[in-house]
Amino acid sequence: MSEYSAPVQFIDLAAQQARIRDKIDAAIGRVLDHGQYIMGPEVKQFENDLKDFTGARHALTCANGTDALTLVMMAWEVGPGDAVFVPSFTYVASAETPAQLGATPFFVDVLEDSFNIDPHSFAQAIDEAKSQGLRPAVVIPVDLFGQPADIDAIMQIACAANIKVLVDGAQSFGASSHGRKVGTLGDATTTSFFPAKPLGCYGDGGAVFTNDDALAELINSIRLHGKGDEKYDNVRIGVNSRLDTIQAAILIEKLKIFPGELELRNQVAATYEAGLSSHFRTPQIGEGITSAWAQYTLILENRGAVQAKLKEHGVPSVVYYPKSLTQQDGYSLFPVVSSGVAISEGLTGKVLSLPMHPYMSIDEQVHIIEVLHSLC
């Protein structure tokens, strides 16, 4: 095994910051000079940049990725009596938002090869929701770890049942499905700019993408307290969810280097694949799909031993997620598809994410690969 003494970073935000620190400082300085800290000109500029990057007709920023989900469902008037179909193996925000609106999260299973929602499980759950007196309203395919879900299959099932498709692209911003970028998939797409995401700010932030003019107009009103044509004319119940101007200024600079970072992430993933696939279950990307590689996640039968060995050699690793949503106390009473969520619950004991960021050196990766090979 090669010697590698430098500390390995799970996500190296400092390396990225060093690359563009002068541009970040200048961008923040411009905001300090004009003093428009809320909804300043950089917010609109960043929204325009997002539209250009994704090809979406509308991009509306907000305070965080969870709010982005909420804004869409509020605009769709999701509430009591509505079933919102959510994969059990994901972060809690996808189920939290419909529950807060009084709707019913209805849990379905995922596919083990992609970690994403299983279309067959979703299709089965639709009739079961109806039999329980619920109205099937929305499905939230979560693009876990950076790979878009099978959006074409999901859309076909959803359209036949008059169900809205809200893509949770918190981890997949920058990815694509058959030539379509995340942001143009489903009836609406949301993302997060949490610092650890592929495109992250230095605080919280999120965005909603849609090609629906009426939906965009509603979301713009709801995120600003439900305002009408004038500031103090509130025509509907809304929330206060705005991306602050300093974060927008930072994200403008980060988006400029983002395409190059996506290429570097794919290079890191390719090196991992070449070095690990002969001995480990590595992530598999579907045909016609690209990933943003928010995480690089292995499926292991002996996770504890692997994680301990990595730690022994100075390599951090993280379990996303140690409990499925159906295994969590706060969500244990919500309905689950009758075929169960065995894949979701099984993955919680097997997944392990390795360091993944655009600035990993080849020496770091070789070290990680050799440590893992020493277990074989």
C-alpha cells in the first residue's frame, strides 16, 4: 500500500474557495457597496444565469431547498386528503414538506442499482392511496447522490393518473437525462445550494425551475409573502423565502466554474470505477444519464469493517442514510406501499459514501482505492 500522509477531505470547499477567492471577495464587495442585501440585482442576475445553464423557462431562487419543495406544493394547493408519493430511501425534507402542509407522505421503494424511486412501486401505490381515501396528487422522484431518476417512466405513470411530478434535484443539479438538464424535468424541479451540494453557496439557498408561466407567477408571489402587484397588497397566503443577495453574488461566481467542476467530478468517479468495480458494488449510471456526483456511494455487506479500515488510514466516509424514512419515528405512521420498501430499508445497512469533490488528487484516490483493496 502506498504511503499518503496528508489529510483526506470528504468535501474540499477550501480548495475551491482558494481558486476563486479574489472573485468571491470582489462580488461580496459589490453587494456591500450598493447595500441591497435582500433581492438585490445579483439575485435576478443569478436567476437569469440559472435559466441559461439549465434551459428552463423560469428559475426562482429561495431560502433553501426544503422551501423550494414547499413553494411548489403550496402553488399546487397540496394539502389534507392529498397523497404525495416519496421514496423511503432519501433525506427527510422530501417527506417533511407535504406533511407540514397537511398532506400524506405515501412511501414507496427504490431501485438498488440507482438508489432512485422504483416506478413499479410508485404505480402500485397509486391505487392503494385511492383505496385509503386519499387523492393521488404529487410524486417526488429524488435524484439521489447525483443521478436523475427514471423520469420518463415516472412521467408516463403520473400523467396517466393526473399526478404532478416534482423532481427533487437537490443532489443532481448539473446532471442530465437523455440530453435534458436537471431543471427541465417533470412539472417542476427544485434544487438546493447548501454548501456541500455540487453547486453550493456559503449559507443556505435553493431554487425552483419550471416551464409553466402560471406556476412561476404563483411561486414568485408565494415566496414574497403572497404579494400581488404592489408590495403591501398580499393576495394569497405566502411565506418569506428569499435567497439573500450576498449568496447570489457568491453563486454567480461559482456557477462560472461549475461546468469544469462537473467534468472533474466525472473524472474522479471514473477513477473510482476503474479501481474498485472488480471487487466492490460501485454506482451504476443509466444509459443516456449523466450524474452530478454529489456522492460516490458503495454498497457493502461488511460496511463496519470497511469504514473502520478507511478511518484507520485517514480516509473519511459517511453513511447516507442510516435510517429509511419508514424507520424513523416521526414518519412511522404514514402509509407504505403494500409490497414494502425492503430495498430502501436494506440499503441503510449497506451504503457508504467515499470522498468526492472536484479537487481530489490522483494520489488521494489511489490511496483510498488501495486501502479498500487491502480488505479484499
